[in-house]
Amino acid sequence: MLSPEQLTALRRDIVFEADLAGRAFNLHSTWGLFSPREIDEGTRLLLQHLDVAPEADCLDLGCGYGPIGLALAALAPGGRTLMVDKDFVAVDYARANIQRNGLANAEAQLSNGFDQIEPTRRFDLVASNIPAKVGKELLALLLHDAHARLRPGGRIYVVTINGLRQYMKRNLGEVFGNYDKLKQGAHYTVAMAERA
């Protein structure tokens, strides 16, 4: 049985420093969010392979407490970065991390995929660390919606567990007409597709 002190400690924010895209960030998270104590291996691999123009308008799809979106906002200071998640706790933490790290060009909002994003909003880059258990129906919606919302020449970058590599290759190929495997690590694969 946990003592009242131990319970109080568990309720406190988890706080850590992380280097993302060459910049130091102070991050807060909490239990129940994905990888709450450190930047996970898949996210780290994805961030190493993003090609972000300084003026890019970016979307972090399924942002959690915000590491990918924060990195995108730092890499594209002349653009706007939107971070979305279907979990209100994640969005609250992402918003706080945006403020804490002084990124005026980033915002976070609640959305299940694209369903709450302003319909006319378009992006130059979409990035996502896609959960293994997302399900093929939602994944199909995410890829089709990303294609519809990307400007011509816009790119989607995804990192998935290696078990989903062939599935992503097939589906990105079907939706975008192209697929580029950027890196396959021990456990994760980073892939990119470009809208014609």
C-alpha cells in the first residue's frame, strides 16, 4: 500500500529536460500519457529524419505532451505549428509545454485526427508517431485526411513499430502514390510520403 506521501509524489508533474532538434526543452508530463518520463525511441528516430523548411506550417498528429510539435515549431519559426490529440490531458500538457518553452508559433487543440481542425487549414508537413494499436480504420482516415490537408509538395512523416512497416508502405503508396523509407532502426521505421 502506498503512503499518502507516495501518492502525493505520483500526482506531481513529471519534469525532465530533453534535446529536440538541437534545442533544449523543459518538459512536463504525467502518468497516463505516452512515454511520460523521457522521449521515446520512435520519436527520437523521427526527429532525426525530418526535413523542415523555416516557413513551414506543420501539424503534429497525436501530439501527447508535445515533443514532436515543439521540435517542429522550433525548426519552423516562420510558420505555424498545430498540435492535436484526442486526449484532453495530453492537450493541456502540450499547451503548458508550448508556453513553458516560449514558442509563440505553436498551439495545441483537442481533435480526434483531423475532425476538429479548421476545415480550410492546410499544412506543409504532417508528422506523427503512430501508435501500434491505432487500428486500420482510423489509420486509413488519418492518411486520407492528411493527403487532403497537405499543400502540393507537402510531406507526411510517420514513425511506426517495424511490425507495421509493410502496412504503412502499402497504404502510403496507395494514398500518396509514393513511399520513402527514411530509416529502419532496431524497433521503429521512419517513412515519408509527398503530396504531388
